[in-house]
Amino acid sequence: MKGSIKGSLEKFFPWFIPLFIIAAWQLLSWSGAIPERILPAPSQIIQAGIDLTITGELSEHMGISLWRALVGFLIGGIAGFVFGLLNGVFRFADLIFDTSIQMLRNIPHLALIPLVIMWFGIGESSKVFLVALGVLFPVYINTYHGIKSIDKKLIEMGKAYGLNGKELFFQIILPGAMSSILVGIRFSLGVMWLTLIVAETISAQSGIGYMAMNAREFMQMDVIVLSIIIYALFGKISDMIARYFEGKLLKWNN
């Protein structure tokens, strides 16, 4: 009984501060301490969400943003993982690719927006490309670092027990690098949403960022704040999913 109560409290604790802020925000709005023109009350934002849900506009924009984020994350994540794997395992690939990747990594990918618009226009390809580019480098760096930091004695021990090729990779190298790879994935999820926010507010005709910018034209503060909160919730949910898989894949580390 005590264990279940403790478990319930532990699940609630991460949400305590956000819920406290929302409650204080609502009370200050009711009292007039926070003017509506500066920041609308949570109740107004919820009402705006309900109105947009009824019209179908909210679900449409959310679906488009999620699609962009997912496709860009898969493309960039897979590319970063493959390059990190190749450069971490094979010395020849490391010599050929790592220097070039490190040079590209130091270019702020959001600074490429004008160039990307000229390449791809303002269609879906430009957003997906930017998200993929932003995700690629965190996954690459952490995959590469995870493989390079594996204790050489573990690899030697695996070889001594007759492990070679695929067996050595799947039983020693990949499990040893998994913790670092998952850190890269969690970090890249934050970069994914950051990139998407900027891309959708600068060059888009749909999506949550576009919804926020369109609301700005009509001074709809509640819709703007709603868009920001949706991005925050998406970020939190994606991080929770990453932590769930982290717990499953790293049971030995719990």
C-alpha cells in the first residue's frame, strides 16, 4: 500500500511546479494583476483550444507539425546514427568523414534558412530538411563518442570468448554505447522542436508555428500562448517516450 502511494506521488512530483504555476497564473489573471493584453488567463487559452478543436483547425496544424517533426527526426537520426557507427567502428571511415562532419556541425543550421528556402521553397521539404539537419549532429556526436569510449578491455575480453563480427558488435559494442546514444536522442528531440518552431514561424503556410504567426496578425494572444504550450507539451511527451525506452534498453543501469 505504502509502495503504491509512494509511486503515485513520484509520478505527480514532476508536474507539481507546472500545475502550481498555472494555478497562480489563473489567480493573478482573475485579480487583474496580469492584464489580458499581456498574458491571457489559462481559462481563456483552454477556451481558445476548444474553439480551434471544434473547427478542426487545431488538429490539422498539430498533425502537420507532428508529421514534419517525425519525418525529419527519422531522417536525421538514422543518418547521424549510421555515420557515428561507421566512424566509431572503422578507422578508415573516421579519417574520411569525421573532419567534414565536424566542420558542418559548427555552422548554425538555422542560419541556413534563407539558403534552404531558395533550394526547396516554403514547402514541406524545407522544414523536414532543417529538422533532419538539426537532429543529425547530436545523434552523430553521442553515437561516435559512445563507441569510442567503450573500454578496450571489454572488446578484448569478448574476442577472447570467441566473439567476432556481428556477435561482438551486438553483445559488446552496441550495449556499451547505448547510454550515450540515448542521451544524443534525448538532446536531439529538443533540437527537433526548436528547429521546427523557427522553420514554421518563418516559412510556412501550415503547422503550429504558422498558427501562432497568423494569430499575431489578428492580435489573438490566447492562440499564440496556446501554440507555445502545445510545443512545450510535445517536447515533454517526446522526452517521456525517450526516457521510457531508455529505461527498457538500460535495465542493467537502473
